[in-house]
Amino acid sequence: MTETRRSIQRPFGRREFLALGSGAFALAALPIALRRHVAVARRTLPVMGTIAEITVADRSEARALEAVEAVIAELRWVESTMTRFRNDSDIGRANALASRDGVTVRTETAEVIESALRWASLSDGRFDPAIGAASELWDVTNRHEPPPADAVRRLAGRNFWRHLDVERRGRGGVVRYGEPDLHLDLGGIGKGYSLDRAVRVLREQGIRHAIVNLGGDLYALGASPEGGDWRVGIRSPDDLSSVARTLEVSNRAVATSGDYERFFRWHGERFHHLIDPATAGPRRTNVRSVTVLADRCIDAEPCAVSIFGLPQEQALAFARRQLSGVDVITLT
């Protein structure tokens, strides 16, 4: 198996894909015969509010299995450290106390917040990691009708990211909120960060060929057991059992933001989880999904969130201003 860095589109039949979990991607099925020559370890599990699919190919079955467990440990560590759904996580403690006092967080959390603020600045607030209050208000996985309009308006156009301060101090950082309504939500960058950590661990363990899929984000390392690039299908927004576009990917990050996984319908209208900071409501657009291919997941994920809703030309122009060698695919 040779390592290359390229991503091209070409047609594949639906039968070539094995759809696992409920993420934005379908991964190519692995021919059983290949397992006689290469050990393939695979795990599927719920983590970080989505389904993680981990596939590692190596000549040593023991090393492949050990690498899968190492990836799971990394994903769970990031989840426990940076989720907004736990009161004892760095983000949970910051959301509870940082509008009154400075809250000490781990170095890794401070780094992710800094990266999130950089993308907020680059996108002029289209990506805002500090609009957690709006995400909590809409709560699209449990709500069946829109929240009160006055509650939504109160959070609209507040540029919360401009009132978030993170100061590096010693081996950690101190987070302060300048607005009481500011709530951090690293859901638009945390999965990307965790995938980059997972890939680093795989490489440290000598793994050259693996793919880690975390809902709408993945990293394809090296080659598939077939000897070519990993085959990745972008699910159709209109039919999650079918593949709308296909990619061949090696040593690249792929991130998709779409309106078709977490949403509710009310009076015939779809209300999805991708919140527009300008309106504090789901972003209104004819675009159904956007996929970004880049070198790092921590860049691909917030870039996809930033350009979700933009026409293909605008989306690509923005992405190319920020990242080298980037590709963008939009589905309407």
C-alpha cells in the first residue's frame, strides 16, 4: 500500500458502500478476501453526540486492535473535557462561572478556544463558538416547535465571540465571559480537534492506514486495504440511504455541515441545528450541505460551518483564502 495525498471525485455504485451509523458519510465496504492478507479492526460506538466509526488496517491484528482502543480513548477524553453537556467539563465549568470569575481550563481546551476564535474572526462571526445559548434555546433534537420569538431576538446579532477572552497561563488557560448570555459550544470544532488527536495517536503507534469517521467529520489516513485511496460517499440530503457524491481520499480531512440530520418540522418548515449568529435561528438557505476537504480536521470543520449556506463560488473563494489545497462541495 502506498501513501498519497489526493482527493478526486468519480462515480461509484451504491452497492460499493457500507453505510454505518447515522453520519454524513458512507464508507466503502471492505472485500472479505482482503482480510486474509491485512488485518482490519473496526469499531462503531456512540461518542460526542454522534456515531464514531473507526477502521484500522495493519499486518498485525494485535496492533490494529490496540490502535482502535487508543482512538476511542482520545475521543472520549475530548468529549469529557470539552462537552457543554457536563457540569464538570472545562466548558461546563466555564459556562457556569466564567461570566463572574475567570475559570481555569486545560491547555488543550484553551488551544481549541483560540482556534475557534480565529475562525470566528476570519468568518466575521458566521462561525461563533459562543452562541451556545441559542443552540440550547432551539434544542432541535427535543423541540417540536420554534421557541418564543422574543427569546430568539434577544440573542440575535450579539457577536458573542467578541466578548469571550482566553488567557494562556502556565500549563493551562483562564476563560472569561464579558456577557452573561454567552455560552461556549465547541460542537463546530471539537470533533475536528478530536480527530486530529486520534490521527496523531495512530501515527505514533506506527499505523499507516486507517479511517476515523465521526458523524459529519472524518480523516482518511494512508490507503484502504484494497490498495487505493479510501472511498467516501457523501450521503444525499434527500435520502440518507443513498450516496449523492463520492470521493477518493488519502491523508486528508473531510468535514460536512448539513441540515438533514438534526432538525424538526413545524408547519411544513424544517428547523435544523446550524444556528446563524445574526438571527439566533437556523440558517435560512437553499444549500442543504457543504463538504470541505483540507489537511486538518480542526480547520475543515469550522470552515464548513462558516460557509454553510453560501453558494458554491462564494464558499470556495472563502475557503481558499483561509486554507491551501482546500476543496469544497455544496449540495442543494
